[in-house]
Amino acid sequence: MEARESALNSDKKPAATIRVEKRMNGRWAFVLTYRGVTYPAQGQFGSELQAQAAAQAAMKLLERRG
């Protein structure tokens, strides 16, 4: 499992945290916390790298929305 954090917000806390985890079926998923809201585990990725890439893309979309 890996956690990544984006730039800090005004409270010196990360605006987003990504957690990549291996599921019981051997597939990979990510959990994204953005501005205090935790989004449920997403995906059934074949590799940890695929899950990380998808999580980064999701985070960038949320950042663009504002």
C-alpha cells in the first residue's frame, strides 16, 4: 500500500491523499481523499502502477474542477 500527497493547502495539510491497495482478489484499487472528502476504492487494476496512474488522473480532474 502506498500513500501520496499533493501540494499543501492553507492549513498545512495535503489537499489530496492517494492510497493504493491490493484487494483480496489480487487486483489493485485506489482510495482518494480530496479536501477532506474520501472517495471509495476505485478500480480493478492489474498492476499497482495502473492504479497509481488512474488515481493521479482522477486527482487532476478534481483539481481542475476546483
